[in-house]
Amino acid sequence: MIYGDPGTVIPLNIPPGRGDHVLSVPPGLVVARRVATPGHQPVGAGWSFAAGSAFVMSSGDALPARVPLAVIGPGVAQSGMMRLDRSAYLQSKPLGVDFGTSSDPARTQTPHRLRCSFRGIVPAKVDGALLFAMTGWGTGSIMLSTRYGSDQLECTIGRGDQTEGGFFSTAMRRPGVEQLLEVEWRDGSGAGGTISFFIDGKPAGGPFRTKIKPRVAAGMDFSVNASLGNMRQAIDGLLVREIRVGFDRPVTNYSYPLVVSGPVDGAILPDLVVDARAVTAPQPARTLAWRGADGSVATLDVTIGPIDVRPGQAYKAILEDWSSGKPVAHPHELVMTRIAAQNCRFEDDWLGAAQSAWIECLPQGPVPNIGGIDYRCEAIRCGDYVQFQFGYDWDAATMPANPFGDPSGKHSYMVPHKWRIYDTDDLPIAVIETPDGGPLNGNDKPYLFSGPHDPRGCAMISSTDRWYPHGTVRSGVIWRSGDPGSHDQAGIRRTVPLFDLSIPFGCHLDYSVNGFDLRIFSGGQGNEGQANGFGNIRVIPWKQSDYRKMTGSAGRTRDPYGRMLYSANSMAANAALWLEYTPFNVQGRSPVTGSGGMRDDRQIIPEPVAWHINLPDGVRPHDGLPWRAIALDYLTGYVSDPVHAFEKGRNIPLFKGNARRPIVARNHYYGPGDSAVPEAQAWYQQGGRVPNWLRETAPLKVTVPYAGDTPSTPYFGTFQVDKLHGHQFPGWGSMLFRTPEFAFLGHRFWDQNRLYSNDILSDPWLDLWSSREGAWAFLHAALAWKTASAASQRLYSRAEVLDFAVFDLELFHDRHYAATPGFLNPPINLMPNGKVEMHLAAYAAAQYFGPVAKDDGRIYQHEFSIGYWLSALAAGEKLGFNTALRSASPKARAVLDWLIAMHRKRIVGRINEAPNLPPIDGSNYLVGIWTADHIAKAGGEVARLPRRYAELEPLWGKTAKWDVYRDDRGTVSRDGQAMDQLIAGPSLLRYLLGQTGDDLIAAQSTANGWRDTKKAEELAKGEQAGSGWFTCLQATNNPAKAVQS
């Protein structure tokens, strides 16, 4: 059923069909076709000095947020203008304008139209006065000035290292008189465009053709009487009343021509709407029908009127404020019947058929607001299944550009509250509260655990020293009317990667998993205070427990291989965690995703989800808890992370409608990020390396105002995600369970990866193609494509995903793959100017060794990062994403197939030729290829360097056995995720990526032999199996099953 209000246009969101269809429109229903016509809308921004202030904010509708323009130096207010002398100039902050990105370096970030305006007085007898200078170093420019020795205006434009000038007005300005002096750029269809001048609003010369197009990026600002702070052209006596910029913003205009019964092309079905603009009152359901080319008939009922919510179904939610210790119902009830999108379906053939169509609903009327925070909800209605996702975010008065902007000093925690859900008869359905019946964010539990910690720093939770996670803005809460149900197993197993999980004792040491949550763990071990054993889902209890109960149960388990895993050490590390989904619980995942270490979700599929996929009826060995229950609640817990922001009141993906939107992450784990991008386009995480924002532990205290508005209220509960640790993939859940909600969560985590850097592997530094962050980015794109919907407002469409991914692969193709030098055209000498060039060495080494990384002194392989990439590529193949990329673009096909060939080269060469190649730097996952010294000794000649894995031993040595190496610690095991991935590599290449060849079969035989030997050795240890090998074996680092269905 489709619903819509009288007086509106109602999208039908019918999936496209193939071939001719016959449409049957019932009487009384007006069906039209939505026709989109691209256009442009003039917008502008201005800065006026009429009030005499030396600091003014922009006005107008052109910029994403108000931008300041300030006097630098001794400016003087004079007659409603600002007087600038040689020691003063005007400087703006970055404008944040977005003129679109293209893979064509001659066209990217080109404005369709850009007018730069100066109103004021230019004194007589001055030359080269800079009236407007917008310049980005190495990016582009547009500058308006007075011509030397003339009263003409002059303009120069720039792109990269190109500058084009010689454009002069034909009319003369009048020195010493207030005038409006302007230049306007207009884009052309081919190379270049035109420049025109205006004086007092009248044409003053042009249009003049240009050879290049000016490039204007979001991070560019502008100056008056200077350029980039350089005052060489500054003049005395420049009076400025107003500066303006104007440009054209792309818009889409819609028309709705009538469609009547009869033949239609199936391709236009998604464009069909009901035109109810002339309808003034509700109408009963009418049935629209169509017959496909194959004779199949489909129907759709359309009601012009409100949605029908049956008694007993969730209808509304009421917020209860418990700030006083007693419930106070907020007057703004959330009646969840305002339709945002309907007849939403996945675009994937299997998911589109397996998942019923859903409706996305918003509240009727205003939402509750308390203390500058909006309390929001978005709903799914899918037959009898109803899901409410509650969310919280700052209002526009508190954070004007939300979710962008600096949160410093802003309180981010909601008041103590509960949600009550009712049906249409006001009968109660559910209460959302903590497991003990208290309010969320209750005052009876601290924000951060403040009780005692054991010697390792683990919180000693008890009945008197309690803790429960508090939510912040951008975290969410899910309520569902019941179990969503599972998709059929045949469909699941045809869709998702399947792994050989015949090793039942992987990750069975109390240090196999070692995350941390500084809200409950005081730190002290490992990198930045990790807790050995923290977050191992084999141990975490289902229900909330306490320290004494958990440590007292040490050694008690049904797991036959539990001697090492279920120790008091392990139990203590997990005593404050639980797996059952309750509001704001994260199931032992680490809020600070950064720093190294094993995590159960630091792989392509979270650990419990992978076990459920491969053993759909299986149970956890420890206690017989079904893997399905763990997987469902583990995936639901991803809603608790503060990444589900509301922009203009909606919980929708950040890049929807603009794949290359100029927005960034700021103050993340690796630093401040791109500081050139305006604050209003930066998502502030207020994190970083832990020591930089942590002030105390036990209990945690953070720096103020950087990390929290008080020492005990970190803005986002210490959560931060970066690209290198962007391995959160809840989207798998929508391929297992009959609900799109996990796809919603997954697309928002993809946003976090893209905020850090909006790419997969096309970075100019040649890092991503062999690093984990590139692997995570690829898999995010693959999952987003698989779970895309053209009708949903909360998901990306396939067209949007492919726009992003194909652009990125084509950019890599042109920048690195087919360039000269590049991977297809590798250099033969790596010292073109007598100095070793490591980027050239990477191009050269790849043809012999597959994926390689580089630093200032060497070419090497980071084996587990490369392993993540192989897993991601393999998953993309099974999901169908790789096929879509190949079909979308010849360049993308070439890059993708080359990537797979590179991984094949590495796996075959590494196993068949160099199984005993030692690791470097005391790690078990770094392998050396060439150093700068090696290259220099060879005179830079590639022909004199090792070009096979078998030739690397003279440079790096050889271990006695494949499974150990020696360093200053003595004999060290090579067990670890890098070795697990190497052993699994041949099977992923064969069974998921379709690779063939006797050399690959030989590599698989060797790898299987290694695995079987180690499995037998460990089984001989009985209940201590897994203590010597497979200590960090994760589910998706196992070999792929030969039969992937």
C-alpha cells in the first residue's frame, strides 16, 4: 500500500522493468511521470562594513555556514567603509564552496559561474590594487585588481601550476569615487570559459575567452589588499564598503506530464508518481496495475490519505524526562506516521525479492527538545514489523551546521529519560529503559565508572559500584516489535562468503583479543592501555554481570578447549561487558577504535556474525548460547556508536546526493585532519592519541574543553573512528535478517571512513592499495552497493555507490596504473636524479611481488593489511560488487582484475618460493622486499635487484622452518593473523575469486599441509589446544570453503 497526502505529489518507487509494459490506471487516480531537468540557481554571499566593525560575518544563501571576514592590521572605520593602508588587509576564513569534483584535472572544481564583487573607493594614482584575491596554493585562483598604469580592471585565473592573465576591462573605473567593481567567470563546454567585467552593474568588457578554467576548492579563502598574506601589492587608502561573491548552484527542476493506461517502457516505472496536487480530500485505495513483457502482472494499492496503523501496532512514542527522579511526559509526542519514503526495496535482485518493501516514517509535528538537544525518532514499517530508531543531536541553535562544527563547551549527554511506545488506542506496548528498570542516562549510575579497579585496571562492578553506559548525541536506540526473522539459508549462503571453521579453538588465550573501553578500564597494558582478554565474545556473558560473579566462575565452561580462555584473567577483563542488546551497549567493542590489537570486529565480518553465517543453528561452546542470538544483538549494538547524526533533522547518509562532498573528519585518532576545510564542514571527533586527551584514569578524566565540557563527560563517550580502524560492518545483518535497519547502520559507518579520506585506493601517495584502510573502504563500498536502495532516504542508491567507486578506480587507473611511470609502465631505473625514488620503486616492485608498501627507506609488505585487502576483494566478488564495477567501466575492470592478479602473484610467490623468508623489525607480519640501500647499490637498475621471491633470501636471510623465526628474543612463533591469512589466501583466490593454475593449487596444497600439521599438534594438547598456534585465528581469516553455497 502507498499513502500520500492530498495536495502533494506521491512517489510510487516502483522498481524498473525490462522491455515494454502495459499500465492500467484506475479511474480517479492521476498518474504522472516525474521528469527531472538539471538547472542552476543564482546564490550569493556578502560582507558589509557599513556598521564600522573590523570583523563581519557573511550574509546570504551561498555558503554552507556564515564565514567571517576580518581586518588584519590597523584598519580604520570611515563613513560606513573600512580603510586599509599598506599595513592592513581583509582576510576571510575558507568559504566551503563545492563546485563538484571530476577525474579530469582540467575541469575538477570549476564553478559554472562565479562573480567576485568589490564595492568601495580605489584612490587615484595607485597600481595593481588587489580588490579580490581568492587563491589556494597549488590549487587555483581568481583575482580582480586594477591594471598597472591604467584605470582598467584586470583579472587573472589559475589552476594548479597554470596561470592565465591579460584580461582587462574595456570601460574605465573612476578613481576616488565609490563604485561597484566586478569580474565574472562563466564555464564553457570545452576548454576554458569566459571572463567579463562589470562596473556599477553595467557591462565593462568581455566576454573574453580563456584557455583554462579556474579551480576553486572548499578550503580556499579570499583576501583584499593582499594575497595569501603577501602584501607586496598593498596600497594606501583603499576604502571597502562591501565584498560579495555570487555563483550558480546546481538544482533539479521537476515536471509531471500525465501518464495514461497503455504501453510504457519498463525503464520509466521508477519515475511514476501519483499527482494529487488537485485532490483536496482523502480518497480510498485504488489499484494501479501493470503487465510485464514476460506476462507477469503486478499491482500497487494507492490511498490518498493517512497511513493506516492497526490497533496493537506501534503508533507513537512519548519521551519521559526523569531529571527530577520522577517521570514527566514531554508534550511533544512522536506520532510516527509522517511518511518520508515508501515502497522502499533493495536494488539487489535477491534482497529485493527476499526483503518485503518498507515504509520510512518520521514524527508528525515538533520533536522534544531539552537543553539544546533534540530527541528524535525514525521508523520502519514493514507489514507487521515495526522498528523505531531513536536518536539524539544538537539543535540548530546550539550547532548551526550540525553535524559539523566544533562542539567545544557544549553538553552532549541527554537527560535521564525513558521512552514509552503506544498503539493507536493509547495502549502501552513497550518501555525503553535500562535492564534494572531505570531511566537511560540515569543519575544513579555515573557517566564513567568511579568504583575500584583491580591491579590490571579492570572495573570491579558490584551492586554498590554500578555502571551502565550513558548515551550522547549521535548515538541511537533501537526498539523493534519482534524478531525480524531470518532470510532463507540458501539465499544467504549464495550471497555471503563461507569459511572453513573446523578449528574450534582459535582465539582461545586470555590475550587473543585485547580491546579497551576507558569508561570502565583504567588502562595500563599494551598499546595505549589495552586490556588482554577484553571483548572476546567467547567469554562475554549474555546478561549484565559483576566482577565477583565473573571471576568466581573462572574455569567453568562447556568448551572442551577452555583451559586457557576461561581463566580469572579473562573473566575479569569481561566482567563489565554483556552481549544482550540493551540501550547504548556496544557488546565489548572498543569505543576508541584506534591503536593496534586484536578485536572481534577487526575483520571483514564480525566474529559472532561469521560463526552464525557458517553455523546457522550453531551455539557458543562456552554456554550453548545460539550464535544467531549473539549475532543479532551484536549487530544491533552498532546503533549505540555516536555516528548516527541528524543533519537538518534527518538521519541520512552524509554523502547522499553528492559523492564527493567536501566534508572531513577533524580531531581524529591520527590528528586534526584537513584544517583548510571550514569548521562548518568538519565532523569533530575530539579524540586523538589517548595520552593527548586523557587527564586521569580510575576514574577517567578528560581534558577540558577539548575532549569534554567537563572532565567526566567526554563529548562522544570517548568514541572515535578513523579510516585505518574503520572496520565496522553491521550491513551484513540485512543479508541475514529480514530488515533494512542494519544496512542503515552500515551506510553511516561508511560515512566515517569517507570523512577521514573520501577514497578507496586513489590517494596520490600510493598507500591505500596495499593498506588496511583501503581494504576497509573497498568493503564498505561493496556492502553499501549490495544493500543499496534507490527509493530509501536512509540508504545510498547503487548509482551513488558506483559513482563514488568507479570515480575512485578510474582516478587510480590514470594516476598510478596506466601512468608513465606507473604499474603498467614501470620504471627501469629508480634513481632518475641520482636519488632513490621510493614511489618509483613501488611501481617497479609490484610487477614481481604483488602488493607492496613503501616508506622513506624501503619497499616491504605489511602482510595482514594485504590479507585484509584479499579478504575484501574476495567478499566483493561473492557479493557481486566486483562484477558491477567491471560492467560499469573498462578502467575499473582493468584496475580490479589487476589488483586480484597482484594478490595471486604474492600468494603463489610467497608460499611456493619463499616460505622461510624471515620477517623484519621484530614483527611477524612485515616482510622486506628492497631497501633504499639495496637500490642504491644496484645503481637504481631494477634488473640488478631481486625480481622473484626466491631471490629475496640473499638480502633478508632464511629461517630454519616456515613457522618460526629468530630475533633477540630467541626462537619466535610466526603464528598470528598474517600467517592465518597467508594460509587462507590460496582458497580465497580459488573459491571466491575464481583464480586457477597449477601453481595456485600447489600453493594451496602447501598451505593446507601447514594448517593440518598445526591443527594436529594443537589437538594433541587436549583442553589446552590453541595455546601454541591459532592463538589469534579469527573466523574470516580461515580458508574459504570449496563450495560457496
